[in-house]
Amino acid sequence: MGRTIDARLYKTDKPSFDVYFRNYERLFGPLAGKAVHLLELGISQGGSLELWRDYFRKGTIAGIDVAAVRLDDPTGRIHVYQGLQQDTALLDRVRRETAPHGFDIIIDDCSHIGEFTALSFWHLFDAHLKPGGLYVIEDWGAGYMRGTPDGKAYVPPRRVASFRSRLRPSVEALITRPSVVRRPALKRVIHAVMNRLVRMKFRSHTHGLVGFVKQLVDEAGMEDITHPAWGTPPARASKFKYIQISHGQVFIAKAEAAGGPALPHPPTRPRGSVRTPAPSRRTLPARGVRKKRP
């Protein structure tokens, strides 16, 4: 059982986000008594570094901020650096001086700008986060805010009934008719028509940090994206063990063999409650592809 975090005891703005610390307690709890190496980007007055020092009593805590931050740390376990999160040379130096074997936890509470967050994420995640380590992005909802440099107010997508959506129920009704069921060739034609009718884009907000988080979802699906049967080669597994998205926080666990070769693929698409397989290519040919007649 991990320790409880009380952010009210420290000079940090985090107490107003109590749900953040309930998530941290759940995911960081198993590491509380270990000699972890933690890096935080964006530390304001430095109170969060003191919080992590006290929570991880054997840990080494490093922080980077654009402003100069001075802390009185009698333990000598806190290391503060001044600079930009997108300065990859600085990131390399911090790892070299404070975590020569890599970081167990990295928390980004810095610029909340999508481009800078993406740059530091991929540099740190690939080169400086240990396999199995956790990377946290805070306040990703900044991409919905007009006041941020790359944010924009959310505009709900218009829901207008298209010709395809109006036609779909009639085609669906044909599939179960006995006259169609008894005629495989006709059934294949109707399935092909349905395949075209259900193809649509789900438009979404892609500005700023919100857009980058949605790119991370693509990385989580990389094994399907690069699948040898229907994807784009070369096949590889995702760099993520898992990604968890909640209000204000994204937790990404690094795979033990991040980005390595994909696991052996089954001959058919996987079936289950988690991922819904795409329709079989034998019955639903891709757009513009016609089956050759024997």
C-alpha cells in the first residue's frame, strides 16, 4: 500500500487538482519505497520536487524550469536545472548527471504547448525513460483553451444526416431477407455496399496538446497500423505497454521492449470485446478494388 500525498503541505499549485494525486497514489504507490529516479519538467517554485522527495524517500529528484529556482534541500537528493523543455542537450545532461541508468518516472507540467511537449516526450521517452517506466503529461486540456499559444475553443462536429446514413437502414434490412441469405453472391454485393456506406471520418479537436495526445493513441495502436495483412510495413509492436487518459492527465507506460518486432500475428483478425475487428476482406473489398471473375 503506497503513501498518501498531501500537496497542501508544499508550495505548488497542484492541491487544486486532487484527482491528480489520487491517480499518482494508485500508480506510484508500488514504487514509493524504492530508489526511483524522477524528472519533472516545469516546477514553478519547486514545491513539487520537495513533495516527490518526501514521497520517494530513497529517490533522486530532478527538475527543470525556464526560471531560476532555488531550494534548500538538506538531503541533497533534489537537483534543479534552468532551461527549456525542448533543449535536448539539457535533457541529455540532466539524465547523465542525475539518472545514468535512466528515469523511472517523468512528469511534464511545463509549457502545455503541443510542439514542445511532443519534442521533449519523444526524446526522453525513447532515450532516457527506463523500460517499464511511466511518463505523465499534465494539463493536456490546455489544447481546448483560447488563451494558450496553440489552443482553440472546442467546436462540436455538426451532425447532419447524410444520404449514406439515410440509405443505410434500407440496405441493412436486405441482409437478413431469406432470399438474400440463400444467395451468397448477392449477399456479398450487399455487404460491399454496406462497407461503403459506413465509411466515415469522426472529426475531432486536434489543436495543440489535445492533438498530440491523440497522436499518442496512434502509437498505442501501432501493431494494427503495421500489421502485415492489412497495415503499412514494417511490422512493429507499440512502444507503449499502455496509455491511460483521464481528465488533465495522460499516463504512458513504456513497453519492456519498446518499438521492437511485433509479436507473431494470428492468420485472421483478432476477435474480442476490447478491439472490434474490421470486416473480412474476403466479403468487403477495399474501395476501388474489384474482384476478378474466375
